[in-house]
Amino acid sequence: MKANLILLIFLSINIFGQKSILISSGQMSKSKIVKINSIDFDLVLKNRDTIYLATTDSRFIIKEGLNVGKKISELPSEIKQNLTKEIGWGYFYNLPSGWSIAFCEGKSCTENYPTENSKIKWIFKRKSN
């Protein structure tokens, strides 16, 4: 329980003007907020290469017509049945457009599988190592 609380505190923290975010279950990275078409995104760079870009803004709609806040009940069964669990980080699904949708369930974000009432919490692109 205590570890879960600490994990949630570190999902996104701001220390001395430097924001850090959890970009995977085991990687905390420094990020900055950038605006793209008036929408805030968290951007993580490594050697001037984008390794993570994410938003929680429901105004951002990806090619597949999905946005933050859309219920899982509105998604195709292929997505609903094939979410990937990343312990302590969330459930996600990689889409053909290159974007991924993510769900956070419970205190650990992976406490239980998303239900029909669960909503997309963030949309992201993440470069694999």
C-alpha cells in the first residue's frame, strides 16, 4: 500500500522547476511541457531525440478518432481484449497511427483490468530502447 502511494506521488513531480514523469514502469525522466496546436504535451528528449510524448487533453484526437475521456465500452473489442499491462504504470494499447492509449486503474494504475466504464487517461508515443 505504501509503495503504491509513493509510486503515485512520483508519476509526475516538479522539483525546482524540473518536471519528472514516469514514462514506463521503471523509468522516471525529466520532461518539459510543449504546446502543439494549443494542446499541452509532456515531452521527454534523449540526445535531442523524442523518446516520449504524451497528453491528457481531451481536445487531442488521434487518427483513429480516439481521445482522452472516451470510455472503453466505445472501443472495438480488439482493443478492449488486448490491452498490455505494465505493472505500476498502466494498461495500454498500441494503435496503427503510432499513438497508444492508456488506462490507469486503482492506486497502482494496474490494480485491476479496465472495466466498461474505464476511460482513456492519456495518449502517448514512446520510443522503445
